[in-house]
Amino acid sequence: MSDGFCLAHLTDPHLTRPFPDHWRQLANKRLLGFLSWHLRRRHEHRPEVLAALTADLRRRRPDHTVVTGDLTQLGLPGECEQAAAWLEELGTPENVSVIPGNHDRYVAENWSVTLEKWRPYFHLAPGQPFPFVHPCGPLALIGLDSAPPSPPLRATGTLGKHQCRRLGELLERNSDRCRVVLLHHPPHREAVATRKRLTDSDRLVRLLARHGCGLVLHGHSHRWQLHWLDGPRTPIPVIGVPSASARGKRRGYRARYHLYHFRRRSPDWEVTVEIRGLEPDTGRFRLEGEWRVTVAG
Ligand SMILES: [Fe+2]
């Protein structure tokens, strides 16, 4: 597929090795996370799977790529550096956008030693809070931060009043483009367990029903998910994709990414979704399916 604007979506690469500079850095919620990574998660999130995905992605030459969080395991400063190097390989901030996930903000930490290194990919000036808006071809990418640190054994997300108010303003101001909203946590209640949910999802759902948008893209659940939210004129598709590095030991969790091809069909947008997934026998990514949807934008 070559005509139209092509947006790639991948999420939850969990690409880093979480070794602290000093073991004191694990004297908090991170200790449980480190054990979980060492005993279980490092066998599921594999660098060779992510490398195969990014090789396939490069061959598809999307116009822009979005990564909806969880680049790291524990959000350690050294991990944020590893992830920043990976982002630089993936592309420049001109053609890559990122938002944080709950693993990237695992505990309260000064951003100057962690996420500051990703700031160019957040499209935010120093000191400027989320959300960001990034005009990109016919699209307006609106990135949210749903990942303030949560207590041990929880992975909940929250947007907060201020961010939601700004989101409403940005949706209004960019209504001449196809607006794509990015957040780590799925906005619908039934998508994940209570301990992982977005606590103020009702507020976001009300906002989107009032202002509308073309698509909502998320991560966090590590599964392919499609839900619909009410929009002012037509329903809004809400789409999640599995982790970009998952071997897929559990059914439905094997690595995938999506390519969204946008074409103007005034007053709406026709979007063709190309699903590319890991083929376990070859270790390569291939086309798994395609579907088409018309969105209001
Ligand atoms: Fe994740």
C-alpha cells in the first residue's frame, strides 16, 4: 500500500535490561518488579523479536511511528538511556512520537535523570506538561501521560483534571485534522483488571463523546483489542496491540504492530489497518490481516 498517510503503532517493547547502578535503587516497588523481570518477563520479552519487528517496520517505510509506552522494565535512569538510544535508531522526533507507560514511571523519580532523554520524542518544551500535540501530515497526534507512579502491586493509570481540560482544548483546536489520541492505559473499563485500569476513564470517555477524534491507540494490555467509544457523530475505534517484543507464550499475546493508512473521504477518513505479526517458525513478521474503517476524524 503506498498512497495516503501511513502511521505505524507499536507498544510495550520492554526493551531494556534493568540493572541498577546501585542496589539501593531497588529498595522500593522496583524490587518486586526486578524479581518479576528476572524470573518471568525476560523470557517473554525478547530482543530478537523486537529486532525482527523494527527490521520489518523499516521495510514498510511508514510516514510516522508512535510508541505508546513501556519501553523499560523499571524506569531506572540507565534503562531510560538504553531506551533513548533505541529511539534514536528507530528515527528522529520528526518521524517518531512516544508517550510514557507505567513501567517508565515505576516510582517517583526526577525526570532530569530518567525521561528527560526522551523529551524530543514527547514534542514538549522544557517544563511543559503533557498532553502534547504533534501535527503530522493530515493528522494531529495528541499524546497523553496516563502513568504517574502507582503503589506496589498496582499498575493503574490516571490522567487528572488538568490534562483532560487541555485535551479538550487540543481536540477543539485541531478539528480540521484527523485527531489520533495516544495513551498507555486503555480507556474502557473492561479492557484490563481493576489493578491495572485507568482510574478516571469516565472523564476521558465523556470528553471524547463531546469533542470526538479519529482513533484512540493504546498499549498496556499486551493484547490485540478493539473497542468503540461514543463520538459526537460516529463511534470512535479504540485499538490496542500486543507487546512489540513478546514471544507470545500465551495465546493472543504474540508480538504485533499495526500500520494505519489514512485517506480523506470528505467529510470523513477511511482508515485501512494492516496487522503485522510475528511468525514463530521463521522469527519474521508478516501480514496477518487487514480491515477498513471509516472515522469522523
Ligand atoms: Fe507493558
